[in-house]
Amino acid sequence: MTLRRAKTADEYVDWIKNAVFEAKDLRECFMFEIEDMTRFPSWVEPLEKMVSDVHQSMVDGTYHFGREDLPFMDILYRYGDQIPFHTLLKQINETHRKGLEVEEDDD
């Protein structure tokens, strides 16, 4: 399956903002649903931080596309089936690694 990449910088930033929201929402849902905090998944808060760090690097102007996976991909590879927005994270990573998906001119 080929993942769709963002076509514009604005779309990519929107994806990152959406992932930040989704990660925070996921943590809050777990906190609400799990009474026994010893069963709280240990990967939830690191995932939220890693996604927020990507966003913060964009805000700071230090973000750079790269060939390596984003740090949150390690968590995604292990727990992706438990992350409702895993496809969004994969798309973000794909755009990070391969750049924006620009249409080629037929000139």
C-alpha cells in the first residue's frame, strides 16, 4: 500500500497539528477509561511527547525533512494496532522521509 504524502507545507503542518490533538485525546481517553493506572500503556505519553516535539520543531523553525524515520515510528511499529490514528502518523513519516508530493509539469 502506497501512503499518500502531503501536497503542500500547509497540509503537512495541518497533519502534524491533527496528530498532536489525536495523541493528547488518546492519552486523555486512556486516563478516563483506566481506573488502575498500573495498566495505563507506557507508550502513550512518549508518543504524545514525540509528536508534540515534531510540531514544536516546526514552530521553532528547526524542523528539517530527512531520510530517517521520525522518533515516534518505533512506538508505531510496536503498538500501531492500538493507535487509532496510525495511518496519519505513517503519512506524516512518509512525507518527512520523501518530501512533499508535488505534481510534475508535462511541459
